[in-house]
Amino acid sequence: MLKRTIYSLAIVALIAGCSSGTKLNDTPVVDRSGAGSGQMGQNGSASGVAPVSIDPNAQNAAGPVGVARIVYFGYDSYSVQPEFQSLIEGNARFLKANPQRRVSIEGHTDERGGREYNLALGQKRSEAVRRALTLLGVNDSQIEAVSFGKEKPAVTGSGESVWAQNRRAEITYR
């Protein structure tokens, strides 16, 4: 009987310890745009956010022609290798010549490692490319560095050849 009571208390303690105080129905975002919830914004959307263009040619036409936009990294590294210097220089020339243009640098990792670790590594990779561009004279306000970690692989599967293609930072023109 005593064992049964101890087991019951242990199960109750385990369940209580695993519970979360987060209320899933509460909205953590506050609308400070001035538009009421019933008002419509531009483009007919309630939030006033413009729709996303899915045209693959729109992205290609936005940046420099003939200049690559993906920097690859070694395992567990965020150092930009010398072989990508011409890629960085080509994108920097375009951005300096077009100060109204903006880029997003998206950092990615392979599937190995935990989610938080990979998000941090992806951020370091995007920041490394950002730093290389700013050192070449690109205005920091033109660049946004973000991380997707292992969430958006370029290639699915396992093995070094696949992982090497996923360890990257992509320069995306907006």
C-alpha cells in the first residue's frame, strides 16, 4: 500500500513538473498599427501586409546578374572561406551601386545538432556574410541577417555530400 502511494505521488509530481504555464489561446502580439481589427488594409488584407510574390523570376531579376548568392561553410564553422570572396565582392558592388536595394542573408545548417544550437550557428553564418559585405562598404541598413537553422534544407537526406550543401548562407534580394 505504501509503495502504491509513493508511485502515485511520483506520477502526480512528474505530471505537474511537465505542465506549462503558457496559455496557448492568448495572443502575444499587440496591434499597434492604428488599424482596428475590422478595418481592411491595402491589397484587401485585414493586416495591411502586402502579399508575397511567388514568381521565381522576380527574385532572380532583383540582384546582380551572373553573381552567385550562396556561401557554403565547413562543419561547425561560420568562417567565410577565401573562395567566396569574389561572390561577396560582386554582391557588395551591386548593393553599393543600388543603395535603395535590400538583402536578407539567410543562415542555414545541416541536420546534425539541436534546434537551438543550429539556429545560433545559422545566425553566426548570416552575420559573417553581413560583416564581409559591410567591410566592403555596403550600408548596414541594406542588410538583414536571419537564421533558419536546420529548418529549410536545400537537399534532404544524410551524408557528407548532402550536409555540405545545407551548410550555407543565402543572399536574397528584396
